[in-house]
Amino acid sequence: MKKLTGAMAVTVMLLVAGSALGQGMMVPSGPDRTLPPLAIKSQQVEIGIKDQVATTTVKQVFINSTNRQLEANYVFPLPPDATIRDFSMIVDGKMKKGEVVEAVKAKQIYQQIVAQSRDPGLLEHLGDNLFRLNIFPVPANGTQSTEITYSQVIAGNNGLFRYTYPLHTAGKASAVQDFFSIGAKLASKVAIKTIYSPTHDIGVSRKGEHEATVGLEQNKALLDKDFSLYWTISEKDFGLNAIAYRPNADEPGYLMLMISPKSAVNEKEVIAKDVIFVFDTSGSMQGAKIEQAKKALKFCVESLNEKDRFNILTFNTDVTPYKDELIDASKANKEAVRDFINRLNAEGGTNIHDALGKALEIVKKGEEGKRPHVIVFLTDGRPTIGKTGTEEILGVLRAKDVASGESLQKLQERKRELESAFPLRSVEPLNDPAYREGRAMIVAVGLQMAELDKGTARIFTFGVGDDVNTKLLDQVAGKTGGQPEYVRGGEDIEVKVSDFFAKASHPVMTGLKLAFGGKVKIDGMLPAALPDLYFGQQVIAFARYDGSGDIAVTLSGTVSDGSTEKPTYEVTLPKQTTENDFIEPLWAHRKVGYLLDQIRLNGESKELKDEVIRLSTKYRIQTPYTSYLVLEDQHKRQYLPDVANAGGGGYGYDRGGRESWRQQGQSPADRPSGPALAPPTSKTTVAPAEPVLPSVTPGIRVPSGTGETPAGDKNVATGVATRSDPAKVKADLEQSKELEKLAKLMDDADKAGHSGDGREGKDGYFDGKASGAWASSPATTQPDNGLSRFDERSLRDESGATAVGLAKAIDRMKKAEGDYRRANVAERKAAGRTFYQVSGFWIDEKFAAPTKLTFVKWGSEAYFAIVAGHVELKDAFALGTRLIVTTAEGKALVVSDSEGAETMTEKEVKELFAAGKK
């Protein structure tokens, strides 16, 4: 058997979006080359990053599920323009030599692997160099372990760094049968500020300013998205970095801002604060509740800094303060208060009004400079004593001075201007995007006003159990710049409260505000009012921007000595970029969360409801107004207008005979983007539709004789004026034939149960068996964001399990930081576009009939020529073996694994992507 030899190497690369580095694969070779790649039993990724050099070690265990030993090639993709450096490969504990295959040969090898395994996801590596090693034997019904180490340089941009370990970019993901883990150690000469992953839930442990450890571990992990890690470095006390996403230069972009203090903060840099603990000791707190609450209270008092001041108010029928005023958090005072806490008993009613009033009274008496005031308010019930109405209790808060009066006045003026320019209409004009945008801006300004209407005393509320008034507690916290939290049955009060206070006990900057200088317009900031910045924590905000270029971002806030700091940072916002595509859906999720919160707390309005439905429909977000609904038949009617009514008809009409966008004189740009989801006005049920697409019937009547049609002559079936130009008539007939062909391909895919990835049945991953069977993947429907079980009526509930659950779910949306790009199988972002899955085909959002279709067979010579020649669309081609990609205005490529051209000339490929004459 011939062995492969060559130099061992490592690569140095600049990690940018679209890079091709990925995990290794073990592909059977020799007599078993028809088998798909072997399944992965386990995978460990160990990363060491020192300054800008990252060394990655990948340990994988592959499974041979056949009853015979195999010969295989281990292939590991290398990025183009790589610098060979320090490459090592260990197989079963022994050093092995392989070869680095150059780009041309690597492309041929990958084409063979892609065609053999029928996995378009491997196209992400097409055209790159690769490391290859022949391995023999791979034991029958056994495992084969590999270990590979490589180094690379991480490119930085104004102190922002990004490391990516690609796992999979296609619509179908592989899976690890046992466990998957990633561990990264960061070390930097310059202080490390923010550490953030938009793709995975990571644990972060810091060791001083210059070192940090990041980790995650998952059992039976589905490798469905790349692991991305961002971190920032800065010599400044406060770091601020921004990254952007703007796939379309003609539309606003999306911006994510990361703000963090330095990790090592000395006692002098921690802001002294006043804290008042307001604890419910009513009768319903008896038993475990009161004991847990007392332990939490002791922990919080013990966590106070020496310069802090504090007091404790207990309330039931009456309000009992520990002292009449704030006292120093000295060691002696902390020890003395323990006896007071130990003597607390649960009895009486719940007097929330007087408890809040007394706490704010003590705050006012203790006003000193710009010292922040924090009230920790814990209750397990609704108000039953004294003033019990929500508005009466909130009236206590309105007695405070509003710190942001000037900003509020400007926002009020802006809101009045917008309402005058875009008055509410009973019927919204569908084809007036400026009007829709104007009404959306009114909503956005309203949210900003609500966020800015906060006083100097921040109230953090803790609702224990389900018998709490969620609307009251949320408004008490929200109107003061605090945060509501809920402790459900079975959760430990001590753990919840202690965890919060451990994070909030060391503020380093309060009253944060951002100001933007330059010609770029920034709007839609979420949150509109930034929270305080605490030691060891970070603030992440999202916004939209219009324009491009350099801007100055000024962060202002109060620091430990009471002064205001205003560090300024330079940020460059691109005119167009397809990097960081997780930002847009995260902004949308947060926006929907804030809108729902306003509806829940202040009541429903048409603007708010319409905006929730618009955003949730566009971004596939479950809300009490909408649930995720896929109607494939409806999708087909949108993308392939057709008829099947008794009177015949032509393309341009749907099967019910209703006029489509073409007959209404709209352009493709006017057509609603994405799948045709009917704007729901009530809760809908997720249910699969039975897709049936009848053949397309040409709807153009060609008169006999001269071929000319008298002016005004109409097709009886469609009511559309017929064409007098014979060439146009011929073109329309050709278009109908192409649509009919595409419709048949979709019907065939439906009947075969294809899912768009080229395999029978549902999406899945290879299970390692010789039969080539694919195991069913986890459910690929829209994941439950916590809102799927709520309807419109839930928004009106004030207390009970439903109200508490809804409050928690909305709060999670308002803080969304995770990756939503793979939220459901019916939609994917690729190559800066959105693709929707319809009847086994991934369809480009830009596609709109009528257009000229070019059919190409997947895996053919023509297919690979197109892929290699248009690497900017490689992620799109990686989606599956059946897809429709718009290549130029009026032109689209249809890829199918059943039929299509297998060869194309260079001129034909060029023509396919060439813009037409205008």
C-alpha cells in the first residue's frame, strides 16, 4: 500500500468572516471509498492565545461501525495564503507524517469528497490547501484517535480580536456521539476587557487584568454552528468596541457595542453606594422562604464595601426600619445587624406602598453628592394593606425628580414631530415604506422616553413565587433603572439574591450615556438607557446606523470620586459588510422584547402591536401575537405564481384566482420579502402543510393568423392584456415552461420526502454505519423562546404563574445575546442573503418570478465550475443539493440533484452572472 509523505506544517492566517479553516474529517479510501466520512465519537479543542498568536490542538476520536478494517484519509483544511510554521499530527499516540496538498489538487480532492458524501457543507473548504494523512488500519467496529496542532496569527482591529473555530456551516450538521469541549486560555500584555461569544454559552474565569480562561462542554453535541470568540484589549480604564453588520448598502446597518471596565479594580476605584434592603416579612413568607431570605440578607450585608452605607426595612402590616437613617457599612455595624436579622419573623399583611415610601424617604435624607442609591426590594405577595392600587403605589415613585429631564423634553418634541408627519391611519398603506418606517420610529422614541424616565435611586425587585403582581414589580424596577427578578417555586431565594448582589456590589461607573459624533445616524439603541457598569461585568448594546465612515463615540458616566469621565473612542462603520450576521436578529429579538414589555405594562396600542407582528414575522420570533407557521404551499404561490382554478388562468395568479404582485403592477422589490406568512392577529398553531403544486399553465393567449393582438385584447382566463410583440410572447412561453419544470422538481422532492440537503427524509447527520444511513437530527423547528405558550390574554395578567413566566421570558428577550442564526430549519443566512426552505429547495430571498432560470445538476462539472468561480456564494451553495440563487437581475440558477446541465462553457457561466442591459 502506498504511503503519503510530506512536510508537517502549520498555518498562519488572519481570521476574518468567511475563512475556511474547519475540523478534520476521516474519509474512507481505497476499496471503501464509496463510504461517507466516519462519525465523530468525541472532540476536544484546546486553544492557547498569547497576544496575537493562537495555538489550537484538536483531539478527535472517529468511529468505524463496519465489521471490517478500513483504510482512510484524514484531511484537515488549511486556509489560502497560509504560512507554514509548526504543524504536528499524532495518531494513536504516534507522530505521523502527511502532506500539505496545494490548492489545485486540494480542490479536486474536495470535489471528490463532496460528490461521494453528498454533503454540500464541505464546499466551505473548496479551493483551499489541506493537510492529508493516510491512516491504515482503522479497526473494525473500533475507533481511531487523532491529534493535530496548528498555530495562527489573529488579526486585530482597534483592540478587537476574533477567533473562530468553524464546526459546520451547512443546513445539516454533524454530531458528536459522546462529548464536545472547547477550552481557551487568553494572555495579553495589554489589559483584556470584554470577552464575548455570540454563538455559545461560555464560562469565563479571570486571573487579573491580563489572563482569562474560557470554556464550554456539551454531551452529544450537535455541531451546527461555528464557535466564535471576541475579546477586546485596552489601556483605558473603560473599554468600548463596536462591530457592524450591513449586508445591503442601500439599507441601514446594525451595530453591536461592547463596554467593559478593567478587570482588576482597587478599592479606591469602586464607587461608594447607599443600599437599602426592603424585605417582606408578611405571613406568607413563613417557613423555608423567610429562612432563605435571612441568609441572603446576611450575605448582602457582609458583601458591602467599607465606604458603603446601608439600612434594612422589613414590612408586613407595618414598616420597621433597622435605623431611621443610613449607617456606615463598618465591621461593627455589620456584626450588630446580625441579631436584627436573626429575630425576623413572618406575620401580618403586605404593605408595599408604605415600604417603598419609607425607603425613598431614607434615600432623600441620605443624599450626598452623586453617590448611587440602590434599593433591594423582596416580596412574595401582592399588596393587601394600605394603598393597594398599582397607580397609587407608582405615585410614590413619581414624587422623585427626573434626572434626564432635558433628554426627555427633546424626545417628547421629536415624538410630536413624527406623529404630525406620520399620523395614524385606519388603513395602513402597504406600498409606503416611508410611512411604515415613520410609525416604527414613533414606537422607538416612545421606548427611549420610557427608558430615560428614571430617578437616582435604582430599585431591584425580587418577586418570590407566583402570587406577585408582576406588572407592579416590573414598573417599579423599570421606572427607576433597576431590574426585576423572579424566584419561582423550587428555586432558592438565597442563591438568587446573593448571586445578584455579588455582581452589583462593586459599581465602577454609573449613569452611563453614549454620544455619537460624525455624519452617521445612530438610532434604535437597545437598551435605550444603559445600565450601570459593575466590576467584572460588561454591557452589550445594539443599534441601527445609516451612513458610513468614521465616528467618535463618547462614553460618559460617574466614577468613584463623583466626577464625570468622558472617554472617547474612534469607530469605523462600513458601508457594506456580511460579517457578524448574528447582530441583526439579536437587535430584532431585543426590540420585540421591549415592545412586548411596553404592551404588558402600559396597555396595547395599534402601533406597538403592528410593530411586534412585523418584526416577529420578518425574523421568525414567537410572541403572544404570532407563533411560527410554515405554509409551504403558500410559499410556492409566492415564489411560483400559478393557477389551478376551473377557469384556467396563467402564471401571475395563485390557485385561488387572487391577483399576485405582478397583476397589481408591483415590482419584485414591492413584493413582501421572505416566506408569505400571513400576518396573524391571533395565536396560530405550528402544523405542517400538505404541499401540492399543480402544473403551471401558460396564461398567454397567442392569436392565430398574424400573431398580432388588437389593442385592448385581453386573455379571458387571466384578464391580463396580451402581448403584441411575438418575441415577448415567445419569452413568456419559455418562462412558463421553466416554471413548470421547477414546479415538477419541487413536487418530486415533496413526494420523495426530500429536505433540501440531498438526502431522503429529514435533516440528519451520518451515524457512522456502513449503510450510509443518516440519523435523525434533533428537532429543527423554531426553538421555544419561552413565549410559545402565551397568547394575547397573557399580556393582561398581573399575577399568577402565567404572568411570572411571561415576565421572565420577555426579560430574556430584552437581554438577548445568543446566536439566533440557526433558529429554524426553514430559514438560513448565507452569503449575506436569506434563504427559505420550500419543498426541499433553499430559495434566495432575492428570487422573484418572472425571471430566466438556468438548471444545473448538483455535483456536475458545471456545478463545481460555478462554485469555484464565485466563492462569494460558497456559503449559499453549502446549504444543500437543491437551491435557487439569484445571479443577476432577471436571472436565477436552479441547482437540482435530479436533473440539469452537467457542462457549461466559460462564456455561459459568465453570461449567467452578467447584469442585463437597462
